[in-house]
Amino acid sequence: MTINVALAGAGAFGIKHLDAIAQIDGARVVSVVGRTLEPTRDVAERYGIDHVTTDLAESLARDDVDAVVLATPTQLHAEQATACLEAGKHVEVEIPLCDSLADGRRVAETQERTGLVAMVGHTRRFNPSHQWIHRRVSDGEFAIQQMDVQTYFFRRTNTNALGQPRSWTDHLLWHHAAHTVDLFAYQTQSPIVDAHAMQGPIHPELGIAMDMSIQLRAETGAICTLSLSFNNDGPFGTFFRYIGDTGTYVARYDDLVDGRDEPIDVSGVDVSTNGIELQDREFFAAITEGREPNSSVAQVLPCYEVLDRLERQLAG
């Protein structure tokens, strides 16, 4: 069985998905949707994809499209995910699922009604580094006491991961914090029972807070401290320190070291060391096997409930 895929969003993360899908047997991209035609056509030509459009509805109307990967601006995710499901297409939407809880719940309700696979790109669940930790927790070999997380970028102008101008504004809470809020509950295997947030000044042009601090507590008693910044002039990305009862570990994307910075080999954790590829593999496997995927809309919705609580705190 070959799953035919439409990719919506041919920017920095869309290209990561194209590279990942090229490594997966049984899946092929047959349509690319972009905001402007010429750059989208250039990407499609590079990957040998014939159909190019600026209208997602055109791709959804194609009989040869089975599933859609959405790597579009955050503000479009929930609406587009719902449209895909309503059109009878399985959907994987890049993180975040939504930028309001009501929209996220609407996607969850549509998925339940249609019975299609709807998955969110919470990539940290799939990175080999975090998988290694998750297995130790599941096997009773490691209990997380604290997670200390730094999410740092230098984005005083509206640019994407490739340094190109963005047509939309990113958000520390609904996008970048979503990774850690979901991962903390997933890794501790415990719901979040307490959450607090503070934010710095609002940027006069971008209209968002450029710095934020979030504190979480799981039902197990484990705590998480998350620092986020678009002002950090230095190495960018997210760095996770796991402090537990039998060790300390630091995860940097797909790499893992112990508390003394000694590397831990995670090459045998899964069939790839690329988190995006593993995420996409799970999406296609869930479709083929007719099951709920890891990081389904239903599984990650509690994360967005916490983000909603934090947003209301900050607004108050």
C-alpha cells in the first residue's frame, strides 16, 4: 500500500518533512501547497513532485491524495486540520495544533466523528534522545524529579529557521512552550496539576512577549522549569535537562549526554536518528494499521488545556 501525501507549507519545516518522507517506503508526496507559486514550484521540482498549488482545497479535492501534512503558519493549523478531516483525508499537523483551546477541541471533535487519523507533530516524543528517557521511565529504571528546559532563539525580526522573512508571527506560549508542556506530562507519565507563567515586555512591533518563564508540577510531584526567549544572542534551540533519582541527562534534539556531558549512544533506539522522520513514520504506520498514533490530537489536547490556563493567567 502506498500512501499519497499532500504537503501544505513548503518553508523550512515543510522541507524537513519532504526529506523525511523520501526515506520512508510506502509514502510519496504527490502535491505541494504553498503561499506563493514560484518558490513552491521550485521546491516541488527539486523533489520531483508534479502538482503545485496555492490553494489547499485544490489538493483536498484530488482523489489521489490520502493524507495531508500541514507545515503551515500556526494560525491556520486548526482550521486546515479540520478541513482535511472533513474532506476525508488523514492529517498530521505540525506543532502547535492550535492557538486557542476552542479550536483544538473542534479538531478533536472532528477527528472523533470522522474516525480518521489526526496527529500533531510533537516531535520530542519521537527524538531518540527522549525515547531513551521514556523507556527508562517506563521500565522503572529512572524517575524524573525535575526537568530544566531552555528554549532560546534570536528573533527580534520576523524570520523563520532558515533566516527568511515570515508571513506570520511565532509565539513562545502556543508554539514553543507546547513542546515542553506536552513532553513533561509524557515523560513523567503523569498529568500536570499545577502551572504558572510570567512574561517579559511585549515587543512594540511584533506584538508578542519576547521572554517567558513557566513552572509546572506533575501529579507525581516532579517539577519543570521552562525558560523561553526570542532575545537570546547565542546557540538556538531547546535543551532539556532531566534530573532524576538514578542519573542526570541532557537532551539536545536527537543527541543525549549524561550530567557530566558524556555522550550516550541512542543510534539503536529506533530505525532512524531523525525525529521528524520517526514522527512521519508513526503517522503513516497508524494509517496503514488503522490505529491511533502516538501524539494523536486526543493525546496532546491536555497540553493545550494547560496552555489555555497559562494564557488566562498572563492576561489577568
